[in-house]
Amino acid sequence: MSLYEEIQKIGQRAVVAARELALISSRKKNQILEAMADEIEAQRDAILEANRRDMEASRSAGLSAALLDRLELNDSRIAAMAKALRTVVGLKDPIGTRISRWIRPNGLVIHKVRVPIGVIAIIYEARPNVTADAAGLCIKTANAVILRGGKEARQSSIAIAEALQTGGARCGLPDGAIQYVAYPERDAVREIVQMEGLVDLVIPRGGEGLIRTVVEQARVPVIKHYKGVCHLYVDESADLDMALNIAENAKCQRPGVCNAIEKTLVHAKVAPVFLPRLVERLAARGVDLRGDEAARAIAPTIRPAEEADWTAEYLDLILAVKVVADIREAVRHINHYGSHHSDAIVARSEAAQRIFANEVDSAAVYINASTRFTDGGEFGMGAEIGISTDKLHARGPMGLEELTTYKYVVWGNGQLRV
């Protein structure tokens, strides 16, 4: 059987499973999720052994320390996977929720109701924990899920998926509701994202290269963000101590993630005071600062920035700094160079806060807070499947509601259109 035929078979099984899942009660779905968590814990040794093999192969291939850290599993990370599944159990099930209701003059009663999307494909890279996280969120929302992880985590992800399938099956998980595509061929991704009529939505999670490949090849809808070019703007009205604390947290707390800031814009009126303090604070944390001419005139130790720096997602201890004349220039710069992910202002001025909130075109806009909060858990969603910078269907952290669509249920008593 060809790769195309094998992948089509996976898609067909998922469609059947999705229809069965849509009929399962919230209580039953929660029992399935609990059993999945139990089996993750029961299969800990097998999962760790699979991960050991992945780690050994990845070290031999020269994977970076950062990627190895994402790939590695241990007792605490396996416990965290099980805990995450149990957290999903405690979340409110959105399926069947009535979004709105109204009555037409002819007596028709129209209900707008949340329903599953159907079959969701998750394409991801070197984080094996995504296997459990994505499966749990999809099962809670009655979506069948097709998983395809990166080659680095292949054996780990297969072991986790098998545990999820085994545990879930004990409590009635439909066959085909969780499927892991183990084929190592790159063409497998293309076949998955081109399954029109079988896959309803693709969510890629990983680097910009992976996401662009998925988007270019897909024939079904894709929700994604390419990169996180996040900004901090320090207004002339800012509390400068607050601005320093936010800049340090947003850049240094975890620099390799999409909601860390990559640029800081500083109002010209406060730049002479603020920039030297920023340089001192961030240099102590090992941050490489790059700036425009105005910033370097104030703080000469800042290295010259190039045009490419304004669009770069460093994912490292590097920060580009620019002096701006006013908030309007800051907003224009962010909307032009940013990635519409997460951007923040530090300002006491309510007028500046309103301008920033209303005019910055990003999925998350922060007033006097770090961009590092763009996360489903931090937003109180309990968990997330990813972050979207798209404008259709979902934007920002994607929790359970974002894994649903809706339909209209119309009640009548014989009405005819005239």
C-alpha cells in the first residue's frame, strides 16, 4: 500500500471516530481522559526508554542544547503530562453550549450551539509532551486527532500515543480517535495536510520553517503563527522602574519562546534616562543589545542594528532597541515590523494606554504587564493547543472553545417561507 493510501486510511478512520466522539457525554469523555492519564503514568518506564533512544540519536546528530532540553523526558515531565490531562478533565466542556438564542417574528426559535470541528491534525516538532497535550484537548472537545511529531521525538511520541490509545480504549475511546503518524517520510506531512474532506483543520506547532511548509502544502484550513516578534514600548509617562522590570522579565525569563520580547521602543523624552539603566540591567543578564543611531548616541555600548534586526525573532538573549518620537511612531513601527503576536506598553497616561490598546493590531496587547503572559494557562483557559496570529476563527492562545465551531439549530412548528 502506498503512503498516500496509508494516510487516507488514517483520515477515514478519524472521520468515523469523530462522529462517534460527538455523541459521547462529558462524563464519559472525562473518564477517558482520566484513563489516559493513568496509562501515561503506568507506561512511564517504556516512555522513558523510548525517550532515551531519541536523546541518544539526537545527541549523535548534534542537536542544540535548547532542542535537547525540549526533547528530554524525566519522571517530573511525565507526571506533568498526566497532570495536564487531569486538568483538562476539570475544565468546562464547551460542546453543546448555547452561544445565543433568538426568536424571529414568524415564531422560529434559533439556537447557535458549539459543536466539534471534526478531525484535527497537529503537526509539531521536538516536544513529545505535545502528543499528550493535544490529544487531551481534542478528546475533551470531541475532535478526532491525527498527530505527527518531529523525527527527533519519534519514538517518544509513539510510546506516549500508544499509552493514550490503550488507556482511553479501556473507557470507550473510539478506535481511530487518536492516531499517530509514524511514517518518517517528509511526504507524510504533505499527505496529511492535503486530506480534503477528511481533515477539517491543521494546527502546526514549531519553528517558522515548519509552519511555512505546512501552509504552502495545505489544502485544508490552517491556524498558526509564524513567529513572535514582540515589542515593549516605554512611553514618556512610564514608571521607569516598572519598565525595567517588565523588560527584564519579558526578555530574560525565558528568551527562547514566542512571547518573549525581541524589540524595545523608547520615547525620546525618557530615553536619555531609561536607556543607560536598561543597558546596565540587561547586560548583567548577558543580553546582546542592538540599536538605532539615536539609541547608540545615548548608550554607545549598544551595537548597531541593521534593517533585518527589526523583523528578526531571535529566540535568544538579544534585544533590538529604538528611540521613537512619540506613541504614534511606536504604533506604526509595531504594526509594520511586528508579527501581530504580543506587544506591551508601559505608561501612566490613560490616553497613551487607549491609543496603544486600540491601534496596535496584535492578538494580545498588554498595558503595564509582561508579554510572557500570552499563554492558555496564564489566561485561565487551563491549557492551550497553541497560539494563533490569524484573524479568522481563533486568535491568541487557543483553548477548548477555539477547538469548536458552531451550528444553528432552528425550531419551528410548520413555518414556510413566502
